[in-house]
Amino acid sequence: MPRPTLTPAVRSGLSIAAAVGIYGVSFGALGVAAGLSVPQTCALSLLMFTGGSQFAFVGVIGGGGTGLSALTAATLLGLRNGVYGMQLEALLRPRRPMAPVYAQFTIDESMANATAQQDPDEQRRGFWTAGLGVFLTWNLFTLIGALAGNAMGDPAMWGLDGAACAAFLGLLWPRLHGRDPIAIAVVCAFVTVVFTPLTPPGLPIIIAAVVAAGVWAVQQRRAA
């Protein structure tokens, strides 16, 4: 008897793709509001493809920060994907020629869907369904959002100056579980507020990321 096509890993991956991809609309609109063209905004989703880093990038650019500051902030937020990659390499054991392809689709959602499965085949199906599904829907809705945002005219008329922060918080908040992550988030928010009027755009995010890494390291040392 053939294995059913819509296994639990596939069903959950498709649900994740449908739910997460819609956020691409907000990123597309925010990208053009920050001064990027429609092709540039779409290129970020195609090549960078990690929501938190993308929102950080356009947030810094929209705030008047330099490209280097925006790239640094996006890179710091994307470091977690490197940790995911090491975990998934041990879990899925991809062939070496396929490693760059796996890396492109290693995001929060594909990692979560893969590690939630027990069967090795289901782990692979979970990874690819969520990774490819989110990639397709995220890029489709990024294009829709960019085209819609481009047609809106002056972004100041629509109050989009604070939308990047709101969208990023919407992605971040559901991932905060337990006192330690919430405490780190509160500390970083405080640091960002303090340094925003004192430093150029982009630097408060970088400083907050460094503080988060330091607090996390202290917590790990105490736990050991």
C-alpha cells in the first residue's frame, strides 16, 4: 500500500507556508517605503530569505542608516540560521553538493517542522515542504506588497514609518517562551531606546544584538 502523499509533516509544512508567506506583503510594502525599488525588494526575499534579517535591513535603510549598518544588523540577526544548519546537517545528513541548497532553505520554519518529526523520511519531508513552501509564498507576497506599496505614493501619508518595527515584533513575539528570552528582549529594547537618539541609524540594533549575545553567554555560564 503506497504511503499517503499528505503526511503529517507535509500538512504542517503547507499550513506554515500559507500562514508565514502572507507576512511577505508587509515586507514588500515596507521595502519600497524605505526607498528600495520593486526589483531590489524582491531580490532581498529571493537571496536573503530570512524574515527577521530582511525587516532589520529595510528598517535601518528606512531610518536613514548606511548600507553597511543595515547589512551588519541583518547579518547579526541571521546568525541563528548557521546554528540551525549545523543541527540540520546532523539530522538530515545532506550530500555535500546539496549543502548550499539546504542552506538557502534553512529558516526558523523549516527547522521547526523538521525537528518536530520522529521518522527520518518525515523529517526530510517536513524540511522541504516548509522551506520550499515558505520560499514560494514569501516571494509571491513580497512582489504583491512591493507593487501595492509602490502604488501608494508617499509612505508618510500611510504611517509606514513605524510599520517595520510592528512587523518585526509580530514575528518575534510568538518565539519568546520562558523568562530568559523575555528578559533578554526587554533588556535589548531598553538598550535600543537609550541609544537611538545618541547614535546613527542602524547602530542601536547592532549594540542591542551584542548585548543580547553577552546576556545569553552569562546565562549559559550560570546554567553550566
